[in-house]
Amino acid sequence: MNLASLLDQHPADRVALISRGRKTTFGELQQQVAGLRGGLTRLGIGRGDRVAVVANNNWYFVVSYLATLGVGAVAVPLNPQTPPSAMASELRAVGAVAVVIGPSARSAIEAVGSDSTPELKHRIGAGFQPDGGISLDELMSGDPVPMVETDDDDLAVLVFTSGTAGSPKAAKLSHGNLLINLRQVAASSEEGPGPDDVAFGLLPMFHIYGLNVVLGMTLATGAPVVLIERFDPVAALEAIEKHGITMVSGPPNMWAAFAGLTGVSPDSMSTVRLATSGAAKLAPEVAVAMAERYGLAVKEGYGLTEASPVVTAGLGVDAPVGSVGVPVPGMEVRLVDLSGEDVLVGDAGEIWVRGPNVFGGYWEDEEATARILDPEGWLHTGDLAVVDDDGFIYLVDRIKDLIIVSGFNVFPAEVEEVLLEHPAIEAAAVIGVPHPYTGEAVRAYVVARSGFSIEEDDVIDFVAGRLARYKCPNKVTFVEEIPVGLGGKVLRKALKDEARSAVD
């Protein structure tokens, strides 16, 4: 079954998208996608060809994505903010033959010159016509063509991720991977999405969370999605009230922004019945603040690109605050030690997952695939977690971020949680740095709250009163901000690079 056929299962007069203030029904979207399928076919684009889509969350992205899948080609969603040189590298890596460039992503044109991307034959402008290229409107104006039938194993999407294997690589996700994960999520809870819901489409659709959990799920259920191109917490609350949004999914930094707003009505989210957080660990104090301020229970889940992406969910199981819930139906999950043996309840172990939603590997990189996907089909995620007596899973940290001080394990997240208890600390991140006597030492980066004065010794003493001495920072650096990615994850590599530069 072609993933794009989800579009054809709903009444034609039902609203599918709200983008840039304009509503598009399922009937209109079906016609538009069929027209673009015809345009892509006339360009010679078909089964197995890679088509990059460089657009923000808007109508242009959705119609390009679905038309690409519909002709049997492989969609490659790319971040419009990626620097041109890096984008050109990604286009070369997957051998893209065409690229669709959204109206607010024109800087991407620098990345698609004939010299830097020799395999790229077609440059398609969404809302404009690039030099030497063609406009999306022109492509859509010809005769439509029917959808191409695909098998579950046929490749649907290539999503770039640093994930579990270091440098960015393109994860291969099939039509079956994506469809099955939608069914797993739907079956995980009776309170899940339905056709009468309205989804908040903030999560970027070049990210698997936004692509399948938000867009894919709304296409599957027939619910409309309000597409948000840029996040502003006040404007977001206005959109939630205006459109009667009932489902909000987002990363921890979005929820933290909502929780920190002042002067807004506690009824601002009164229409929301499902609130979920993913992409990174949600601080328990943020979840508590959302419940106290808005009466909203934010449930966590866990997933990764390589699993299409949902592995666990907290909806429908009364998961405690701080837990990412339990595995979705059809998903096997193990927590294992360094020797590959299952750990005891309460002990930290690496999350291994297996199921029909697990990807087929990285594009043209068998070595990277073999490092994380073993012969028995277990995906070694690189994430550490513990499970309690009731079967609820709690994320701990990333294996690669583990700090080893004199042979003792230090999880950065544990130290960061303590740092954030300090009334003068707004944000914090912890890394390990080389040390001549202990192997590694703990270094903290701290953002002080406005109006507070705090010294390095104050921070170290505060942690020392709450954690074992080997877990305490021996150096505290005060910074203006902590670098984080789109999903809200701390970019520890940037901090480690800074630390190395300081030593040099």
C-alpha cells in the first residue's frame, strides 16, 4: 500500500490542511496531488528516484511530499535552514534527481548549482520559478496521473539523522515502516487521534516526528492539521484558541516556553485534550507547571528516526510524570548491559528495540547500519533507560554522553537536574572533559537567571550537597545560552568542541 493513499480515504469536503490562513479540503488536496503526480511523471521522475523537498510546514511541503510518494519516488525532506554547502552534500549523498524549494527557503538555491550537485536534473520552485527551473504551479497544471502501487518494503522516505551513528546519515524508511507505526500509535490508546480532532502542526516536517506522528497521523485519521511555520508561544496560543486545536505535539523546549509565559489565561488550552512531548527528555518540572497553569497533562513518548519513530507512549496507560510510558503494540523492547544481557529492574541499560517499524538501514552505508542493527533485528538505540516494577520506562541519558570519573559512571542528565533546582540557574548542560588523574571530569555550563548573582563555588557546593563528590562539576562556565537542536536536545558536541578549543 502506498502511504500517500491515506489521502484518498476521507470525505472530499472535510478540511485536511490549514496553511497560511487558507483551508484545503481532502478533495482539493487529492486533485492537487494528482496534478503534481502528472507533472513529475512528465519530467521522467518515477519509482526509486530521490526527490528532495526543502520547505517549511506549509501546503507546498505537503503536496510535494504526497505527490513524490504517489509516483513511487523517494521523498527526502531537508531542513530549509541547513547551510548551502551542507545541503549540497546531503543532495549528493542520496543522488537526488529533483528538488522542490519552498517560497521561504530560497536560500537553498545556492545549494543546487549544477557544479555542486551534478545528478540534480530538476529545480522546482514552490511559489516562484527558479532560474533554469520550473514552477510547482506549472507542473500541476497538466493532466493528472493515477497513484503508483507500492509494496510494504518499497522505500518511501530518506530522513537525515545523526541518531545513533554519529554524523548525519540518511535513514531508509519504507511505506510499510511508516504505515505500521501509525497503526501502532493508534492501537496504543483508545483516547488517541480521531477525525474530529484538530492537530497543531508545529513540529518541522523534515523531522520524522512531524512527518509521521503529526502529518501522517492526521492523514490516517482524517483530522485537519494547522500548519505552523515559525514558533512564537503567544501566537501559538492564539492559534490554538482560534482553531479549537485538540492535539498538540512538540519538543520539550516548546512546552517549557508555554509553561514560562506570563499574563496569559489558564483557559488558553482549554480545547486541547491530547498533549504529547517527544524528541528529547521532558523536565518533570515543566510537566508539573503545564498541569498547574493550564490543567493539561503532557504525556511523554520515546522514539527515534530509525523506528519510524514511535517506540513507547504514555497515553492511555496513566504513565507517571517523568516516564515515557510503555512500548506500543507490536514493539519489542529490551534494556541490556554492556555484555548484551538484560538488566535488573531499576538498573540502567541500553534500549534495544525490534519490530516491523524498524528501518532497513542507512542509505549506502552498510558499516554504519551494522553498528546499530544486529543480525537478529535488534536496533541498538544508544539511549539508556530504566524500568520500574510496573513496567514504565524512564530515559536516563545517551551512552555516548556518559562520563566516567575514576571508573564511576556519571549521567549528565542527573547532574543537570540538580543544577536546575538552584533558584539562580535558568539552564544548564554537563559534559565530560579529559582529566590527568581521574580520566574524565565533570564540567557544567550554566545560564544564570536574570537579576540573580551566582559564583562558581556556589554552584559546585550546591551540587556537592546533593550528589556524590565524583558527580560534582570541578569547573563551571557561565554562558548566555545553552546550544540545543530543533528537538530541544542539548548539543553536547558543540560544548565539547568549545572545551577543546579553550584547552588548545
